[in-house]
Amino acid sequence: METTVQTIIDTIKTFYSELSTDATQDLIDRCKTIRFEKNTLLVKEGQYSDKTFFIAEGAARAYYLKDGKEITDWFAFENDFISSINSFFLDVPSPHFIELIEPSILIEVSRDTMLELCDKHHSFDRLCRVIVTKTMLQLQQRIVSVQFEPAHQKLENLLAIRPDITNRVPLGHIASYLGITLETLSRIRHPKKRI
């Protein structure tokens, strides 16, 4: 099936919240389908970003640079939104990068469009609240996991949510996301059998 703005918005309505016919049409009129190659940077550190992205196909990650080392703190896959939250909501330079880790099909929605449609359509305002709430809950679960769980539990939780992640994301990014070393990740993925 061809990926169009209409089919993507229908998916958003299924996964997040229903939209009125008028709100759906207004959103269709204000966004477009974008195809990007793997390794495309959607946002760079220090850049102002007033866009949020919905991933119809593909995958992305957000990461920081600390002492020249990449620290991944967010993955997004099909049916997820991703943005530079600080830049999007506070109109400040992005503290991190957002990179596509697979060839991807996205729709891009600007902050101005979101604010306009929230003011105009109750159902769009509700959709935005559902998106923000789901995103906050995912990020909160990650914080709890990183702070309080042992390495093997962090990996088990991630695999429970994304069983295919080790086939789609480089292990170095996964280790960074979990707050462990690549060696530790390798060890807990392939524990030595005891006799």
C-alpha cells in the first residue's frame, strides 16, 4: 500500500486519539510525507527546531555528545513521535542530535501548525495531549530503569518492548541507551553456560 499523508494520519488516529473530519483535513493540508536515507540528521545540537516527526516507517535516535562520546537517550520506531523536546516547546537550541538509523518515511508537523490546530479543533488538542502523555511516560520508565535496575533487567525490559531492536539498532547505541558498556551488553546477551 502506498504511504500517503492520509494513511499516516489514519495510523496516528488509531494509535493515539481520534480526530474529527475537519481536524483530519486541516492536518492533511499542513503536512507532507518525507523520505530520508539512513544517517540523515533531522536535528543538530545547537539548532533551533520547531518540528516534531511521526515515523511511519523506519527508526531514529536522539543522542548527546559528551566529551566527544555519543550518549543515546531515545529511540523511536514506527508509530512513534520524536522531536527535540526542549527546542520544540521552549524555543531554545537543541541540546542533542536526532538521527535516522534506518531509511525512513516521516511526516513533519511544525509547532505553529500544532498550536493553530489545537486552538481550532478540540480533537486535535486531545490528540496532542495523548502524544505528550505517552512520550512522558516512556521517558519516565527509561529514567527509572537506568537509575534503579541491574543491566540484565534493563535489557529484558527493552526487549519486551522492542523484541527486534538488536536486529535494527547497532549494539553500541543500545549499550549507550541502557547506560552500560558494550562489553556488559555482550556478556548479558550471551551468558556463558554453566556446567
